[in-house]
Amino acid sequence: MPTRSQVARLSHVSRPRVAPSACLGAAITVALHASAAVAVAASAHDIDQKVDAAIERFHAEIGGADGFTQSAKGILVFPSVVKAGFGIGGEYGTGALRIAGKTADYYSTTAASVGFQIGAQTKTIILCFMTDAALASFRKSHGWEIGVDGSVVIVDAGAGGSLDTTTAPSPVTGFVFGQSGLMANISLEGAKITKIRPE
């Protein structure tokens, strides 16, 4: 029969230590899967209708937005990106890439966020590809991650709440809407965009 000291040593050995980073990574993965699971699968028709509405809102609320989208070689629109979770959350949304006013492909976006948050939040994301090279690089990628495969500069608004197409800050320029209009001081870094095939 083992002594108390031997049992204590065995008990200590049988408890493997898990690195905090591994716990965090697992939690983020769970949050992303949960976020995607709660999203209702949308048809191509549904996505296109919501994309149309998002573009109309963009043009109606921001001066110069229509000229900006017309100058872009392509625009990627995610009408409703939902962030959900407590502490560690996930984001998920579906959208479409428009080239010359027509849908070229459909995409999803996923991201994880760490920080204090309660409940669900919804936002609209519009990415404008201002050069042929930027658009081509995005379309040939297999899972495009912002901040890794390409940089996106987020614009809140210019002076007087209008946009100037002659001073696009980046080959890929982004706009993020909340309930109260364009959101400032926000980053999309780490968001992953993947092509999908909705029905």
C-alpha cells in the first residue's frame, strides 16, 4: 500500500497544467463557432437585398459616398455583422462583393474579440477596393485576413461629414456603421473573410 507522501506525489503528477494562452485560444474558437451557429443561413437573394439596403443607407447618410463607391474597383458589403458573447465574443456576418454594380461573389466574415461586452451588437461593414491590384489580390486569396493579407484603413468621415474620393487613405478603405452612423476609433484587424456559396 502506498504511503501518504507517495499518494500526494501521484496526485500532483496526475494534474496536467494548461497554459493560459491555450485556454484563451479554445475560448475564442468556441465563441466564433457559437456566433456562426446563431446566424441564420441566408440565401443569395436575401444577401443581395440586404446589401442593396446597406449601400442605399451609405449613400443617403454620408455626403460623397456615392462618388466613393463609383470610384472603387469593387465594394465588399456585410450588411449585418453580429457580435455576441460575454468577456470573449465572436463576430459573424455574410455579404457580397459588388463589381460594376453587380454581385461577383459572396463572403462571410468572422472575428474574435476579447474585452467587456454584454449581449449582441450589430454593425454594417463596407470595404472599398480602390485599385485593381488590391481587388485582384483579395479575390485570389483563400481566406483573407485583415492585417495579415491586406491592410484596411477605417474612415469615420471627413470635414462636414463628407468623403473625398481624391484622398482615399488606402487601396482598401473601410467604413463601419452602427445605429448612430459611422463608427470612429474601430479596428477590423484579425477579421477573416472567406468566400461562400449560398443557395
